[in-house]
Amino acid sequence: MQLGLREQYPEFIFESYNIDYGVTGIHVQYTYRLANYVFTPKVTIPADSIKNQHFDRAFLDTLFFHFGIINAINYYKLSCPPTFIIKAAPLDPVQAAFYKKLFYHGLGEFMYINNLDLKRESFLNIVADPPSTPPTAFDLQDDFHGNLIPVGGGKDSIVTLRALDSMHDDNLCLQYNRSLYPTNHAAISAIKATGYSLNQIVNFNLEIDPLLLELNHQGFYNGHVPFSASLAFACIIMAHLNNKAYAVLSNESSADEGNLKGSDINHQYSKSLEFETDFRNFTSAYFTNKIQYFSLLRCLNEYEIVQKFLKFPTYLDIFRSCNVGTRTNSWCGHCAKCLYVYIMLYPFVSQNHLQRIFGHDLFSDETLLNDFIGLVNPDKLKPFECVGTKEEINYSLRLAINQTDNRNLLPPLLKYYTQNYYQPTRAASPFADPEADRAITDFYNPNHYIPESYLKLILSL
């Protein structure tokens, strides 16, 4: 019987990392090994993205080591081996348990797509030398103040930027740049449209080892990794290098909903409250209490974020969230993410404007039917995209139908919805529950880490 990749390549090794503090910035090279394959990805932080001239090198050394562990997941997933050996630096058992949980849940979608039926207990053994003394948080003397705001170019980070307008001069916008992707023009446009200068943009650049893509083409495993977890570690690094007290993310409560009923598979796991809680605890125990990581939008759902976003119509022609269209700074108009955003905007934006944004009427595109069903049917697999809850999507669709004068003229997808899901007279239906509708429009999630002064800003936006 032919062995699977996990059996053929049973060990992955994080061998070393090297940091160069130079006049052009900070350069870090990592070395990973999978059998005879060696990977050397690099991180570069340009000098003009470093405002703190008195950064703590011992602290940064620790941060870059831990970034190397989460970054390793890109290469580890090639065979998803049962053993991950860390030679680069010591790791205590609590830290190892944190990463085991993060890898398992962060690769949930990946394992589903690649038919890897792995249990958390036997999924991964992390092998590392224990530290000679128990690791503790650093006692940093820096004067931390203001916010570091990662901006991706979608509606969520735009809402965060607008909510923090009053702190404008003390904010920095973070760009996490990966060599596999082109310049994020949508993010830069959103940053400029909000009134920030180029001097208020800092860059964290990750160069992927091209051998990764070569092995993907050869048939090694490929799939989704928890990018937002990698971003979280980058945020702590960049906050320290720029004296920022808060890393302010734009993850909403809707990110907690998984993709498959009866399963904990969640495309957005590293955007979830569970990950945010784990990461904050990890940061407090091993990094510092002086840099706080939290999501400003955690108290909101996707429906409410859309309402706040639409208060600033200038951004409608700027924002982008389509992964397929990333390389061309466009909406592809043919994927589940485009369809989802189209649904959420449809009741509030003119059809002509929507069609200018997405290229055509997505409700008339019957090739999107399977994605449409996945977005609305609670018993079907939700598309592996960053989308809101099915309750919110169904609510937005009912608004769209209720605004239609002649339902005989509905486009195909909306007509399909009326025939299969639209049951407004049945209060017990999961597709038409007045109480559930009110819970969507008047939603507030008290489970968050938003400081009180920031909470007032987002709720009053």
C-alpha cells in the first residue's frame, strides 16, 4: 500500500533563525526542513517602518522566534507530519500546547479539503528543549501609546479606521505584505481616503520560499492556513517597533460561526474570539502587558458593520474583499465572497451601483447557485470564505425580497430563494423568525476585550 504524505515525511524541523539589524531595517531569515527539502523564508521590516529607536533586542528575538513557529505552518502543511521538531530555541510545555491547538484548529479547513481525518490528541507532537528557567513576560520600559491598525482594504478595517478618527495623529496603519501577492492597492486607497499620509503606514514584509509552490505543483498538500494568527504575531512585533500600546484588529462576532453543522471547522478560526482569548493570554504570559491585542468590531455582527460602512459611501468604489481578484484589485464577480458581499449590500445600494462594482447582477448568475445554497442553508457547508452568519445572510435576503414590487420579476437566485427558503409566515422557520431578526439588527456581543473608551467610539459611529 502506498504511504500517504504524512507517513512519507513524518518530521518537520524548525532549525534556526537569524536576525540582522542593519541600516536599511531588520532582516530575519528562517530555516525549516522537511526531509531533504530546505526552506528559507525571510521577513524584512524597512527602516522607515521603525519609529522606536530604543527597541529591546532580547524582546524582539523572542517575538521573531515565535513568529517563526506560526510562519512554519505554511511549510509544515506540505505533508502535515505527526512530529514538529523545534531546534531554533527552547519551548515550554504550555507554549507547545498553545501551538498544537492553533495548528489543529487553524488547519481544520485544510484537513477537511485534503481528507485528513486527524484527532487533536494524535494530530501533532511538538518536540523542543525545555527552557533552563521558566519564561516570563518582559519588563519593557518604553512609553507605549496609540494604535497599530492592520488594514486589508475590506469594509471591516475601513470601519475601524473611521471609528478611530479622533486618534488620527496617534494611529499607524499596518501593511502585511506577502511575496505571493501584489501590492494591496485597495488597502492603500482606503488608508489615503481616510486621511493618512504615507508616513503613517508601516510595512511588515514576508518573502515566501518559492520551493513551497514548486512542491505544491508536485502534489504535496496545499490549502488554507490561519493567516490572521500570523498577523497577530506580526502586530506585536510592529507595535513594539513603533511604541504602540494597542494592536487594533477588525474581527467581528460573526467570525465565531463555523462552516459545517456539527463540526468545529472554521475558516475564520484565527479571527474568532477563542483565538483572540488564547493569544491575549499567551502575549500576557510570555511577551508583555504593555501591548494589548483586541478586535474593535468584536461587539458587532456583520450586518451592523455593513450599516456603519455604508455611512461612508466614498469607500464603495474603493474597498475590496475578493481573494480571486486580489491580483487585479477587483471583484471577480464569480465567487462565494463576492456573492456574500453582494447580498449584504443589495438592500441598501442601488442595483446599478452594485453592478458597476461587481461587473454584473450576481443574482442572475446561476453558476453561483451552489455557493448561494451554502450561504443560506443551515444544513449545508458554508463556503470557506470570511463571511457572516447564515442568519444575517437570510435576513438580508428577506429585506431584498420585501423591497421588490413584483416578485415575478425576481432574478434567478432570489426566485430560487422565495421558492425554497422564504417563509415569512412561519415564525418557527430558521429563515423567518422575527425575534431572530431583532437579534440581528439590535445585536451586541458583550464578550470582547474592547477598552471602554474605544467601545464608545465604535458604538457611536
